Amino acid sequence: METRAFQKIYTKLTQITKATCSLNATGVGYDELAMVNGRLAQVVKIIGNTVTLQVFGGTEGIPTNAEVTFLGKAPTLKVSDDLAGRFFNAYGEPIDGGPAVEGEEREIGGPSVNPVRRKQPSELIATGIAGIDLNNTLVSGQKIPFFADPDQPFNQVMAMVALRAKTDKIILGGMGLTNDDYLFYKNVFDNAGALDRIISFVNTTENPPVERLLVPDMALTAAEYFAVDKNQSVLVLLTDMTLYADALSIVSNRMDQIPSKDSMPGSLYSDLAKIYEKAVQFPAGGSITIIAVTTLSGGDITHAIPDNTGYITEGQLFLRRDTDIGKVIVDPFRSLSRLKQLVIGKKTREDHPQVMNAAVRLFADAANAKTKLENGFDLTDYDERSLNFAKDYSNKLLAIDVNIDIDEMLNTGWNLFNKHFKPEEVGIKKELADKYWPKE
Amino acid sequence: MSTKGKVKGIIANLVIVKADGPVSQNEICFIQLGGTGLMAEVIKVIGEDAYVQVFESTRNLKIDDEVSFTGHMLEVTLGPGILSKNYDGLQNDLDKMKGVFLKRGEYTSALDDDKEWDFKPLAKPGDKVTAGDWLGEVDENGMPHKIMVPFAYTGSYQVKSVAGEGKYKIKNTVAVLIDTDNKDVEVSMVQKWPVKVPIRAFKEKPRPYKLLETGVRTIDTLNPIVEGGTGFIPGPFGCGKTVLQHAISKQAEADIVIVAACGERANEVVEIFTEFPELEDVRTGKKLMERTTIIANTSNMPVAAREASVYTAMTLGEYYRSMGLKVLMLADSTSRWAQALREMSNRLEELPGPDAFPMDLPAIISNFYSRAGYVILNNGETGSITFIGTVSPAGGNLKEPVTESTKKAARCFYALAQPRADSKRYPAVDPIDSYSKYLEYPEFSEYIEKTISDKWIDQVNKAKTILQRGKETYEQINILGDDGVPVDYHVTFWKSEVIDFIILQQDAFDKIDQSTPVERQEYMLESLLDLCNTDFKFESFTEVDNYFKRIINQYKQMNYSEFKSEKFNNFEKELQSIIEERRVA
Ligand SMILES: Nc1ncnc2c1ncn2[C@@H]1O[C@H](COP(=O)(O)OP(=O)(O)OP(=O)(O)O)[C@@H](O)[C@H]1O
Ligand SMILES: [Mg+2]
């Protein structure tokens, strides 16, 4: 980043911590950027003449006589159609060897949409994965994370979802991506011939963790450009938000803030909400949909990061290995799409809500039967049937390798009900059962 | 001369201002930033330094930027035109703002100065009046909106004149009062009131006792709330707090509904914006939006304004209560409000209480809940604010400060249970843990005896006992195995399942099932208790499951049908014949 010619240069740091440094300076604006010995930093606190800077690249090796200059602006991104097909780092600088992008310079982390100007999301996003489309239908303008342990193939599923979803742009915000996963995304997008509608902002594990804090805002500023200025539908992929939150805690702990649960800053909810709430359906037709990844440790969703995320997002997609069928499934109990009501049975066939609920209820019966079995009790005929149903249901619908359209998912559901149960055991509204229950 | 100041320190939205004169706690000031004023509230004063929380982003703010103090606390504007409005937490009219994005420092007026209202006088010259007394009324969306002696007027006044029937704008003078010094005081239709101060223009606040029908069976039948009552809905994310609150806001028999979307999702507010202008209030035939005001301070809007939003909503509620109306106020989620307090308290480096929440959190919460209630106004009329808040406990653990503090303040507890939500038993209100203290009020029993029946409370308790026994039996079956217990155990368990499926569970998205009038609830409870009192004959436990599933299925079809319609009656007949199959005479 260039500095302005007449800029005052400060050379005396008064304090250095792992992620921040302080100095005496005047005329500095809150949130303003600065360079500390060539590293980008941002103003996070001003008390009188003392300015505290958060150094994105970390403070390793920063001396007390480091050169500090202020850039007179908050972080920005230059936006134009030329962003398409390009790979950038957390600062919005190209990392694909191409030229810098020219365009209008916009501050990242801009204002929120006036809630009365939002449109209610109503466009279904089909992925072909029944664990999503049937049980947890996605809608444009929605924000939803995958909750998954680090060993789950969430990046693969997310790439698949992104490519199948019919959106104008896909923006990848990678935070703490391993180089391998970065190359994986690059290859998948390349092979799909989709590179021209993809924009990536990537912070890999090789980059300093605090830099990640810029990634979601960079990605979303680009998203707002395409969604607002160009009325396009934009899908933003954010992976891994747990690593983003970890970076937040590094900074806040260095600033002596009182941590709340799990050493996370007390503002974690608001910090995450500011990002996720950028998902929106605009009145003029553009939309921003956010699919994120929140990695869990040992499946624990009560940890502050997934917990706060769950309170913000419109549902979550929970990936888990189903040992009965040896495949990864979208767990129907813990997954939820809260916007599905807006489309199921409306944009999809009328029987969708009831088939979905009935199947999940029967799957729950199977889970109870399984507990009985594990506790050494005899199973009833119904228990046996529900266990068999569960296996079929996992294989034919819940597994992430399923790729069929929604009508076919519903038909599969009815066939499984018919195969294993009597209509009264399934408990679906009579009109629907009369119409859709397979006739022998 | 009003006090001025200069910025001395900035930590996110906490700004330290050096003031050149007197400032008071909770005073509002404006910080000048490049031509716009950012609104802020004083939350602490040390010497000349006023610590203010800014209701906006402080990006680009600099040391020495100018500040001007206003001499008053955060106020709302009260007058006709509040209904159907969408406000932010500071009562800015969101619809009046330009553009798709919110602009920092853009404040819009809460009411419409140019709209004309049909005024009718209620007081006459010579009347003695005090704050809150009715001088006249205008028609606001079909609601009699009283024009009152402003709440800020202390002492007593004499009415000199009241405007005659006619059309007036809110700022027109509609009455002239004479104060004790014999001076004329002109009263218009608009007044201001500080949100953090309760409006106390009423004679007394007796214990509430009248059932407030919500149409939600698990509330009305099992744990009823009353007009002027308080309740809260804690639950882990995704368990149905918002859906339940929306259901209540649509169906409850209230005159006025105030929804405070406090730090939650914008799309959920959009849902209200989209649906309420279309949906009808079955009691009045008017659109729901006409009786509703929305305070939207969603999670991405400024945190300090989020803290203010619940007070703004409560003050609007108190205003309408003073008109003798039944107000229902909902806040989703009060935890976000508490978190806003926590963020600020941490920035102020106050000594933290449990989970880093401010030490006085319990007091703040109970103070807030105490503003709800049923009141008898000075003229003998009654009004009420029923308040139901949601709580979002961290990690879903109810042993956390916000839940525990709220439990002490609210009288109804609707605990949402994760396992119920996981198995899609919506609304996921736990029938055993939840309670309504109002069931213990003798006033309430008396009222119910008169309005529903003298058997009702007894029946409700029976239903609760059946649910409790069902749960215990289920645990026994799980320990001892299906055939390790007598067949009777299965019957007991399944009878409780019928009550669970037919009363507790309710499909919020089905046109008919979503709202059940009390009359219908009474009918169904009676029918279910009859079923539970019936003896059935079974050879083995395997027959029990299937049989009761058929019964549940039949009842469910009834729930999905118009009450006492032909369809309903047919399902009921079929149900009777299923019951006869195994009934022991
Ligand atoms: N009564 C109901 N009938 C059918 N579905 C329901 C019902 N209640 C809740 N749900 C389902 O549960 C989802 C989550 O509900 P809701 O948004 O009310 O949860 P919440 O408790 O408010 O969560 P959060 O704390 O994250 O805001 C809904 O989107 C819906 O799918
Ligand atoms: Mg909610």
C-alpha cells in the first residue's frame, strides 16, 4: 500500500504486545490504517495522544523505533468487474501474479442495510444433496454455516454446493486455509470452468493469523459490489470462521479485554453478526448468500464460537459420519435451515413439509430403537422396521453423495415410507397420503 | 448555555469526552464528525470526563472533535401515528430513511407532523386533571388514541378549554390548562418522555388475573399468561423462541402489539414487515400491522442502540397502557440486550460479575420487567402491558446469569427443550419444567371459573399429572425394557404421548392448527381427558404402540380441520370407533 508523500513519520513505540503496539500521535482517526515498519495496522484505541494499533501481520521483530505512518483511511478494496476470476490476499492484493485491480475504492466493513429495505428471501438454492434440499432447504439471502469436526470433508461439500448453486458470482473468503485446501478450491473451480465467476480472498496457514480479520469484510465488500451495483446473485463462502474468531480473541486478549466464555471477547456475538448479517436479498434483485464453515472440537456445539454462530445464522448444516452406512451424512437432527419455510411446499411440491418432518420423526424412532438395542433390550417389530428405514434413509437421502432433484427426493421418501411402514405410522395429513402414498 | 466538550479518548463505541460544564448521567450528546452529529449517551462521569456510548460507528472520529450536550436524557416522542411504524432502537422511523443502507448520523422523526387526525374532546373546561388524564381522543387505525395531560406535568391543573371536534395536526394545540400559578399551559397531541424512566400515571397496580388468550395451546391450556403478566422463553438456538413469539404476536388478544427485535436477525423482522400488512386480526378484521409497532434494532445495528431499544419499546407500551389499552410487548432477545450492557461494562473496565456481565444485571432485568403490569388508571379504567421476552442462554445452559436473573423477575417460564426441538416436537416448550405462577393466583382461578368453567384448572392439573407420569413411566420402560414392565406402563406412557402430540405440539405453519381459541382448547382437553380415563384392553405391549399411534393420527387430523366442521366431526366419529375397538366397558 502506498503512503501519502507529506505523511508524518513516527519512530517511537511506547508499548508492544503480541498483536498490538502503541505510540504517541495526533490527528489520527478511529479505525484508520497505519504502516508499522511496512506492516499494515489499524487503530483500535485512542486515549489522548496514545494510539493503539492492531498489527495484522503480528508484531514479531517490531522494534521500539519502528517507522509508523498513518494512511488517513480505513481498509479499502478497489471494486470493479475486473475482480472476477482473481485471487487476492487478506489485504486485497493479487496473489495470482495478475495486475492490481483498478476500480472505485470502497471502505470495507461498510454500513448495514436498512431492515425495511430488505426483501424477504424467496429463491430456493438447489444443491442436489437431499440432506440439504429436502430437510434443510437453502434460500438466497440466507446465512448458514456447516458445523463439522475438522476431519469432515466440509471444504469438498462446500465447493460442490457452490458449483451446483446457480449464482452469478462465488466469492471465497479463506481464513487459515491450508495450502492444500487452497489449491483444492483453485483446482475444483478451474476444472469446473467456473473461474470467471469466482473471486477469492485467501489467508492461508502460512500467513499471520490476525490478517484473517480482514478477509470476511473484503469478501463481503466485493459481494456488495456485485449484488448492489450489478444486481447479481452472489454466494459467499467463508471457511473457517472458527479460525476467524480465534484471531479475534488473540487481538482482544492482547488489549486486556475481559474475556467471556471460552476466552472469547464479550463482543463475539456482535462481531460475528456484523459479518453474517451482510447476507441479504436486495429489492432490486441482487442477493448475498453466505455459506460458512465453523469447525467444532469434538462435536461440541456449546463452545462459544459455534454457540454464538448458531444464534446468528439462519440454521446450520451438521456433517457427521454415519457408522451404519459408512458415509458422511447431513445430520437431520442437528441441522436446520430456518428459511426453508419460505420455499418448501411453495416453490416445491405441496407434500414437501410433511414428508420432511415424517421422515425425520421416523429417523428419531430408529435412534430410540438403537439405544434400546445398545442397552440389550429386545426390539419390537416396529423398532426393527424403523432401523431398516433409517439405513435406507441415510443411504438414499441423507448421504452427501446424493445428487437428485427435489421431486425425486420426495418420491424416494414416499417409497421408503411405503416399504417400511403403514400410513398411520407415518402420520401425514390424509389428503397428502391419499395423493402420494405409492399404490401397490 | 449548554455544555460543550471535546473528544479525549475512543475505544470502539465508547468515547471519553472532556466537558466544559455540567453533564448528567444518561444525558444525550452529539459528537460532530465531518458535518454529521453522532448521538451518544453519558454512562459514566469522572471529574470533567464524561464516558459516552455512541449509538453509531465511531470510524474516523478524532481526538478533539467537538461535542455538544443536549441537557436531556434519551427520549421518545409520543403521539398519534406510532402504530404501524417501523422504528430503530432510538425511535427513528426506518421508512423515512433514504437509500438501501443505513447512514451514520441520519435521524428521522418518529411521527408525521402534517398528518391530520380526527379529534374528539373528552374533558371539559373546569375539569381538574393531572398527568396522564384524558383530554381528548383521536382515531388511530381504529384504536381510540387518547390525548393526555403530558406525563411530565407535575401537580394538578384545571382545564381551561379543549378543542372541539375536528381535524388537527399533532403539533396543534388541542387544550389549554391552567396551572396552580394561574398560568395557561398549552397542550398539543405530542409529548416527549425519557425511556429509562417508567411512566407512572396510574392509580394502582393490582395483581393481574385476566387470562390473555394466545392461541398457543401449550401456553393457554397448561401455563397461561395473564393480561399484564410477565413471561420469558429461554432456549438454545434453533429451538423455536422466535417462531413462538411471532405466533403469540399474531394471535394474542391484545389491542396493541409492540415487537422489539433486539439484536436478532434482520430477516426475521422482514418476515414481520412482509406478513403483518397481509394478515388479519381475527377479532377486528383489520390487518395485524395496524395494531403493531416494530422496534427493529437487529444484530448488525449499533450495539448501544440495541440497549436502548427495549426501553424505547417499553415506553411506547406504557404510553398506550395509559390510554386504557391492552398492550402486548415482546422482546427477542433480552440476552442481546444484556450482552450490549456487558460490552459496555467491559469497555468501562468495571468489575465484572458472573460470565463478565455487569454486577447489577439482576437489578437491571427485574427493574425492566417490573414496568409491565396491569394498572387501574386515575379515571378507573384499566390498561395492561403483558411482557414476554426471549432469553438465549450461552451454550443452551440455563444456569447462566441472564436466565437466572430473568427467572427471578418473570412469572411465567416457558423453557424450550433441545430434545423436543430435535425430534420436531414444536413448540418445544418443556411441559414439566415450565410453569405459570398465575395458576396459583386465587384471583386467576376465580376469573377462569367465571369465564371458562369451574372444572378447568382441575383438568389442567390432571393433564399435567398425566404428562409427568408419562415421563416417569417412559424412564422406567427404558430401564427395564419393553417387556420388563406391565403392559399398563405402556398405556400410561402412550396416554401422555396423546396429550403431548395433540395439545403440546402445534404446527405454527398450518393455517388452522397455528391458532386455537380457548373454546376449542377446552373441547379438546375434555376429549383427551376422557380418553385418558378410558380403560383399554391389550394382550401385549406391541399392540399398544400401534393403537395409540392410530389415535394420535386421528386427533391430529382433527387439529388440522376447522373446528366442528364436517371434516372435524367425521374424524371425531372415526376416532370414537377406534376407541370402541379396545374400550373396556
Ligand atoms: N411451532 C413450530 N412449528 C414448526 N416449526 C417450528 C416451530 N417452532 C420452531 N420451528 C422450527 O425451528 C426453527 C427455529 O426456530 P426459531 O427461529 O424460532 O428458533 P430460536 O429459538 O428463535 O433460535 P435463535 O435463538 O437462534 O434465534 C424454525 O425455523 C422452524 O423451522
Ligand atoms: Mg430467534
